[in-house]
Amino acid sequence: MKVAKFGGSSVASAEKFMKVADIVMADQERRIVVVSAPGKRFKDDIKMTDLLIALTSQILTGNSYAEEFKAIIVRYKEIADGLKLKSYICDEIAENLQDIIDTYKEDANRLLDSVKASGEDNNARLMAFYLQSLGLKAQYVNPKEAGIFVTDEPGNAQVLEQSYRELANLREREEILVIPGFFGYSEQGNIVTFPRGGSDITGSIVAAGVKATMYENFTDVDSIVCVNPTIVEKPKDIKEITYREMRELSYAGFSVFHDEALHPVVSQKIPVCVKNTNNPQAPGTLIVAERDYSKQQVAGIASDEGFCSIYVSKYLMNREIGFGRRLLQILEDEQISYEHTPSGIDDMSIILRKCQLTNGKEERVLERIQKELNVDDVKVQYGLALIMVVGEGMTSSVGVAAKATNAFSEAGVNLELINQGSSEVSMMFGVKETELDKAVQSLYQAYFEQPVSALTL
């Protein structure tokens, strides 16, 4: 049994629905289909989820939402008409959406979650209806019926362990099951969504629950590439990568696969294959528990902008018990999360997203650090970009870190900070945002364009 998840770009139009149907029919093992809400049909198009968020905003501000409501139904109608489906299915979608609005319009959090979830839910109904029209034995399955139960945290659902026991029952079903992604139900009966991009999470949960032989994640690229293609032209494909490597890369900026989506399949060691809906014959990228590191120690290079660093210095900091805890407590009090905390004997840096230091938070945090911790120096450095070099093969290879520092030197890029994760799966480098592109390009040349033998010297 395979679980096949189709992202927003793969279900954005009638033409894409037809491709999905061909893919499902091409392999009898594809018994469970998970779908996202319709994505972009062209570059400047608007995703269905964004239309639904705009609709919610109009409702909550008390304005007329007729225009936004119509735009949503028109998108579904275009798909239905293109597939030559009967019109009543869109009437049902409109009624379903209006019922949600009438039920939750006085509760902002529940309204937003329920309206957003309708994007996937109605698309799954439409997909099941289309597969049935082709003569396939297909059935829409609501997440509650499937057994996807989650914590009652609007917009941040976490799967409950009981879900896996419930989902196992789907193995007994003979139909092709179409399940909407992105949301589940709390034990209180509320619709609760996963974080944005959560359809990947649903697919992974379902795959783990039914103990699938493969979780196929269909998107709009032939495979995952080893570096951002907007920085390096035509980068190499990743043929095989481990769970840990993919998790690190996703967290550090890779947008192909949601960074929380791997956890459910890891314990079951279910392989994940990222494939292209537009070119399903391409082998894709296989995500597995272990791979052969001898041919490629580094799996990929991730990068992202928009960071800053809070630098704190105090003589004999290392002798002061509880210093780090009190420093991080100040950030917690301001609801600020951090990415990394590289430190020395007398100094410490907190790397975080710069967007978290708005609305007076920067001034309050710096003042509290100075006053409560009595530090010698505290300052914020903006314009920071982070680069992650990821690969489980680095732990058993000599000279991998030297390759990176040489690459920065050859590119004339000054390193603002260096940090290696305790897992030794990744190395993190901080550079100025203005130097990010040439730094990444030089790293790519060092790790992916030079002969393998050079990497192991």
C-alpha cells in the first residue's frame, strides 16, 4: 500500500486533476490519496488558502464577504466544469462553506481554522467525485472518520497517538480513499489545522498509521535539488537523502518538504519519495533511514535571510551559574524563539529571526539583559544570513569543515559566526546578507563540483 499526497500546485486546475487520476490509476498500490487545497495555476495566481484567509478577514471585520466567497466557489467551479462534473457538487461546496461561516463567525480562532480547512476538505470531495466519474471505486474520507485526532490548538495541531491505531483500520478498505490534508479533529470535536503546509504532515501521519510501503509526495519538481536554484543555476538533484538530513535542510530553508512532516514516518522507517506530478516517470528523491555516504558526504546546502544576532559579553560568564537560563528566560518572557546559541568562555550569541524584535521588543530585551545580568556589552547585529551545510557523512570524513572555510576564503566572504550542531549532521555559518549568494555558490563548487576523492583527503 502506498500513500500518495498531492500538493497545491498538483491539484490547482482540471488539467492537474486529470494528471493525478492518471498517476493513481498507473499503480494499484496507490490506495490512499491525500490532497491539498488548490494552489497557484500561474505565477501571479492566488492560492485557495489565501482566498480563504481573505474571506475570514472580511467576516471578522464585519464587512461584506460576497466577493471573496464568490471567488472561492468560482475556483472550484472552474475545476468541476473542466472535468465535466455535474454542477451540484459546487452547490454542495458553497453550502458547506456557508454553514462553517454561520457556525463559527463569532469565534475568530475556530472560524479561521474551519474556513482554511475547507480548502483541502472540498478539494478532496471534488477529487473523489472525479475519480468516481472515471469508473474507479473511490471514496472521500473525512479526517474524523479516518481517525486523525489532534490537540485542540488552533493553527498548531499536534497529532495524538491514538490516531495511528484508528488509521490502521483503513487497511481493510478496498476503495481508493481520498483524504483532505492540513487538518484533524480534537477530542472536543473541533476542526484544528496543522501549521501552514500541513498537508505534508497529514500524508506522513496516514502513511505511518496504515504502515504504508511508501509515502509518495507529489509536487511540481522532478526531485529535491542540493541547493537553492535561484542562487545556483541548475544544481544537482538529490537522489537519496536520510530523514535526519532532510529534517535539517527543511528546517534551514528548503521549501519542498514541510520540516515537521518526517516525524511520523521515521519510527516506522517508511521511505518517502518526492516526485513530480507533471513528470511522474522521473525517479524523484528518496528519503530513507540510511544511505551510502561514500559517494557524497554532504547532502545539501540550505540558506535563508532575515536573521539577527544578540551578542552578549561578560567577563567570567562561564563561572556564573544560571547565566544562560536567565538570558533565555528574558526571551521567553517576550515570546521570542531562537535558532542557535553559539558561545565562548565570556560571550554568547543568540541567533533569531529579526521580525521577532519589533514593537519595542528590542529595546526591552536589551535593557533587561543589561540590568538583570549586569553584562559588559550587549548589542544587536542585523543583516545576517544563515547557511547550513548538511550531511551525515561529515562525521566520518576528514577535511569537510576545511572545505567550507576555504570556500568562504576563496569567495572573499567574512564569517560572522560558526556553529556545529551536537548531532554533527550540520554546520551553520553566519554571513552578511549582501554576501549570501557568492558564499553559497562557492560552497556548492567545493562540495558538488569537485571530484569525490578531493572531499576525502
